[in-house]
Amino acid sequence: MADRRLQVFHTVAKQLSFTRAAELLCMTQPAVTFQVKQLEEHFNTRLFQRSHGRIALTPAGRVVFDYAERILNLSGELETRMAELTGEVSGELLLGASLTIAEFMLPKVLGEFSLRHPQVQARMTVGNSEAIESKVANHLLDIGLIESPSHLSSLETQVCCEDELVVICAPGHALAGQSTVAPRQLVAQPYISRESGSGTRQFADRYFEKQGVSPDDLNVVMELGSLEAIKGVIERGLGVSIVSRATIAKELRLGTLVAVPLRPRLIRIMSLVYPRHKFRSRLIAGFVDFAMAKMQEVARGTLADGSERESVRSEG
């Protein structure tokens, strides 16, 4: 309902980048530039200063940004309020999830929620934790489910559940017969890493550092953004990696991979994030409560017993 020009301008102003705004809005950069130019012509003033490849808001741009933020929030609230007059939970739910959560935890949650609320249209974006967090902060998604606590002051974080990270290797690998693996033992192994920005990568790197092993000391032979690709490489005996136990249930049953707990064990927190000051509709509030309970059920089936572990928890 809000003016599209305002929506585009607001995103560019938040990012201070036409390129980044185009990526977040799934638009071409010329289209983004055109929308901003139209708004500048409408107000007959420049909204951005452009210098040496960078942009900044002009005094007029700062005024428009403040109003745009309020207008966009009120527009979304109006749409939601009117929809709720029917008494039914309905509407579009824009979700974002990290790869691990989207592929191995969220399908069951969404399936059951859709059965209870058939009038809801869920739209899911999959990306690494850093990308999902950014989209939620910029109001491009209603809710994000990520593999690391958010440190953005504009986002509210709720802890969903725990998830264990384990070392995986092929059945014939030298580490396959061990009951646990110390971080120092992985330095000598060909290591398959997730891409930068991945929640799994962040937690693994932090764990190594706390155990006195620099991530730079690892023999990283591949850096992959696909979990399925990592599992395929490991199954062929080309190295070891650290992944969520929840993502390898099928491979463990088939015997194509072996999971070895770290010593101390590494337990991370899965988090649900949403804008701190944005109006929460019945739909969003209901999904938050439902997802929290269901993800805890899913996680309880994947955590192994044990006493010594390294737990990475949300701060604040």
C-alpha cells in the first residue's frame, strides 16, 4: 500500500548503497536508481550526495528517511489490522532461515502451522545467518531463524533450541573409530569449511580459538556454501568437516558418514529474530510461539547425551 518509491528509497538509505539495495529488493540497480530519481523529482531536491563512489543522505534526504520509516511501519500495521478484523489468522508470512534450519528443521514446523492456519501464505528465503539477519533488520523479512545470536540492537532475539556440531568423516577415515576428537587433532586433517557468513563457520571458528587453535592453522582444502556438497566430498574420503548433527541423520542411518563428538562438545544456540520496534501481528506472534515449541521438539531428538561441552549462547 505504501509508495514503492518510498520503499526503495528507504532501503537505499539504510544500506547507503544502490547495489546492496538492489540485491535486497531483488531488483536491478537501474530500476532502483530510477525509483529514487522519481522521488527526487517529486520533491524537487536531491536526497543523496554522491562523492568518490559513495553516497550519503542530504539534509532533505534525512527528513524523507524519517518520514518514510514511519509511513512504511504504519502502512504495514494498517494492512495487518484490517486483515485481523475477520477474526482469522491469515496473510503473508515472510520467513528467512539459515540453510541448516531451512532444510532440516523448518519443514516440519511450517507443515504443521499451515495445517492449523490454511489462510496463511508462507514465503521462505534461504541464506546464511548473516544475510537473513540483514534482511530482517531492513524489514524485508518478518522473522529470521539463524544459527547465531544477533548482535544488532534493532532486532529482538529469542533462543529457540540447542544444536550440536560434530566432526564428520568417511567410515574408513582414521578418526572414525574414536569416541571423541580434540580440536588440535583436526589441524593435520584436510578440512572442508563452510563459506564466510555461515553460522556454522562462525561457531566453529570461535570454538577453535577458545581451544587454543587458530582457524588459520587448519588445512582448509575446500570452502563450500552447500551442505550437500560438503557431505558428498566427505563421503568420498577427501577430508573432515564440522556440521550440525541434525543435518546428517539420513547419512548416519545409511552408514555413509560417521559423526564424532568434539571434546569438549560444541553446543550452539538456534535463534529466532524479528524487528524490535515493529508492530507484531497475531500471525507473527502466533508463529513465533509455535515455531519455538516445535523447534525444541525437533532438537531434542538430535542432541546426544554427554557431560563436557562448549556452549555458545546468546549474549544479552
